[in-house]
Amino acid sequence: MEVVVAKSDVTEIEADVIVVNLFEGVTTPDGATGAVDTALQGMISDLIADGEITGSASELTLIHTPSSVYPDFKPARVLVVGLGAVESFDTDQIRRISASVIRKLRASGVKRAATIVHGAGIGGIKGSAGAQAVVEGMLLGAYRFLKYRTTDKKRKPDVESLIIVESDSSKIDAIKSGVEKGIVYSQAEILARDLVNEPANKLSPADLAATAQRMATENGLACTILEESDVTKLGMGAYVGVAQGGARPLKFIHMTYEGDATDPENNLWLIGKGITFDSGGISLKPGAGMGKMKGDMGGGASVIAAIQAIAQLKPVLNVHVVCAATDNMPSGTAQRPGDVVTAMNGMTIEIDNTDAEGRLTLADAIGYALAKDAVRIIDVATLTGAARIALGDGVSPVFGNDDDLVEAVVESSKLVGEPMWRMPLDSVTKRQNSSKIADLKNTGGRGGGSTTAAHFIADFAGETPWVHIDVAATSMLDSTRGWMPAGATGVPTRSLIELAARLGK
Ligand code: BES
Ligand code: MN
Ligand code: ZN
């Protein structure tokens, strides 16, 4: 979908539909909705008086306005969308209603749509932020993963173009910059979704590395791929242990955006878990739902996607992305429960359960980042089923050893509508990772599964400021929610972009 900004009156815009809005409880619309109401001789006010339009959240009312009846009104239809209560209005609400609008427009066969920016000025929302949220809601809400559906003939085609209309020329520049950001943020989140939705037979570690390499070239980023022999030489025994059961070779992806060449210490390392399929290994997972483990590279997808947007937005800091990609498979060469491996930093790990593989790959990815003088580390991982038990699938648990960095991550997530909540790293759960025969064990027993996993990673981050985001529950959804369709959500790609923008000011 092409998105453009136009300075125009809403009544003058050449489009199949113009989208206007109404807050709950408003009886006489003003602004753009008022202008449409006047042009239609009070039709919207009449529908409000009749109780057909109430302004409740995501209420959609489609009105046909043929030129034979309304010669002075250019759009062929009007869609009035309810914004809900003004007190609870925010950018999440804009994204949510924009997602339902775009799906309604597609279902109605609209090709060329126009919309105003909803609620700018309400609740302190600036025109640029409002425009960004409209564009994100529309682009993300329209997302579908259809590449393997070849026989579906009844499918409605996507809306072709979206015009953001504003009559006040003094607001156009702000809206344009919001639209630009909305496109960049959304395209990145969509890249992450595409990678997560891709079946494991179509996305090997090599395929993931090739995608990263291609995207890096297109965006002027450096990209280095290390092979098994390279990471073995570096001493990444924990990562290699996970990979050794699989037939598809591991690929260690390192991408770099240089936004502050004079100060290499001004850096941010984004490390994503990259298990291209997690069968559990010898500690094999049960069959039901195992197919979802094609998405166990969701953390890696989100960091790779984020650096695409970062390359385009150009914040003033150096960003490194690392993804230690591999399958986790059972076989005669697979690692066994009871094995002991040595990580890059020299720590030994007793493999209690081969299905706790993510933390093993992250341990060595962090070891690599520290060897290259990482100053701040964020890791993102579909790490534990316990994340869903703790917080459900609407909020990602976050852990960290640095209050400022944790706060920056959580604040960024709030702004973009990808909620996170900080969890404690207490000394009681930490002890659950103790091993009798090695420095650490890769599982921590029944209680606090997300916390013990985080403690494990914390031991490798050491004193360096570090935050861990567990997206096991939020990376994929069973059913559509707002701008997030069933399947991959792309979370927390936009949070990471926002964080880099904030740190790189
Ligand atoms: N990839 C899984 C976690 C996961 C579960 C992600 C469900 C998305 C949805 C991870 O590798 C795993 O298997 N974790 C185990 C850890 C356990 C063996 C300590 C888990 O959560 O059960
Ligand atoms: Mn696992
Ligand atoms: Zn896993």
C-alpha cells in the first residue's frame, strides 16, 4: 500500500472513501467530521441523533455519497469510525482503530482510501505521533502472510493507496514526518513477522543469514557471517553444543550500523535468539503445537528487522545486531542431558535439559559482544513457556541489571504499544541454577521459569548494563488483536527502534 500526504479539504479529495471519526458522546461533530456532515446536509448528525452512530471504539459506519446525489462532495463514500471515550484515547487506540478501518476498507473493495489523522491534539498527541500511529495501524493491521496460499480465489485484494488528508498547511510537515516514521517502523515490523511466519523448511540458519546479508547490502550496513569452524575457534561451546544435533549448518550473524564513528564506545548491542526450529533436541517436545517452534527465531528476527529501520532513521549511536542461528534437533550427534559444555567466557554448563537451548546460544552471543567491547546489551528471546504463565500474551517480561537501561526499554515499549513489565532477579531463584558438577546448570526447576532463565543469561552479561526481553508469549498470537494479526506479531521490533532513536539523540 502506497501512503501519501495531501493538503486538501476532506470534501475535495478524489478517493473511493474518506475516513472521518467521532468520539463517544459527541452529538454535533466538528473539524473534518463536521465539514463532511455539513456537505452531506447533516446526515452524520442525523445518524447520531437516531442512535446509529455512537462513537464507541472501532464502530464503523459506511455511508455511500454518490456524485449524482452530492455533486459538491468528491469522495464516493464516507466511513465514520468511533474513537471511543476521549479520556482513554491514546496512540494505541489510534493504531487499533486504524487496523479495523483498513480491514473494513479491504473487505468493502476499496482501492484508493483517504483518511484524516485521528485525534491529533487530544491527550497531548502531536500531529506527527498521530500520523505515525495511523500509518502503523493501517500497514500492520492489513498484514497477511499469504505466500503459500495458491488456490484461494475469493481473497480480497489489498487497498492500493492511502492518502492522509490535512487542510491546515501549517500541520503538513509534522504529518509528513510522522508518516515517514510510521512507514519505516511498520516495514521493519513486517520483515520480522515474515521471518517468524516462514516455515522452518523454508528458513534455515543459512536462509536467515542470507536475508540479513541482503538487507544489510540494501541499507549500507556491515554484515559478517561466522561459520561453525569460526565459532568453535572462538570457544563457543554452548552454542555449538546446541547446533551439533542438526543437519543444517549454524550461522552466526553479526550486523553493524555505524552512527557515531568517532565514538565506538557509544554502542548498543541487540542480540536475538535465533533457533530456526526448536524440537527440544533429545529432551524432545511433545508433538502438539510443536510447529509453532518455527518461530523460535522471533528474537533474532526482531533485532535484524530493527537494524533495518535504524539504518534508515540514522540515530547517533553505533548499533550491533547478533543472532546465533541454529536448529535444535535430536539425532545421534545431538548433545545429551548430562553433558557439560564450556562457553566462550570459560564458564562450564551442565546440560540438564536440551530444550533449554536458547540461553545456551545467548550465553555465547553475549560472550562475543563483550569481547568486542559492548557497552549496553539488549537480548530478545522466545525463551520460556513460563513467560505466558507469568504475564499472559499481552505483556513481555523484562529483566536487567541496570535501572536506567531497563527504564529506557520499558518506556520505549509503552510508546509503541508493545507492553513490557520488569521482573525481579532475586537471589533465591538464582540458586536454582546451581550445578553439582559444573559452574551452572541450564535449567532451574519448576518455580520462576522465566526468572531462572534470565539469571542464567545475567551470569554471562556480568557487570555490563544488560536487559533481557522474553517474548515467548508475545511474538506469536493465536488470534488477531488490534494491529497484530494471528501468527507473528513482530514484537518487540518497534520498541527496539524507539529505544535506539531515544539513545541516539
Ligand atoms: N523455545 C522454547 C520456549 C517457548 C515456549 C517459546 C513456548 C514459545 C512458546 C524454549 O527453548 C524452551 O523450550 N524452554 C523450555 C525451558 C525448560 C526446558 C527449562 C520451556 O519453557 O519449557
Ligand atoms: Mn527449547
Ligand atoms: Zn527454544
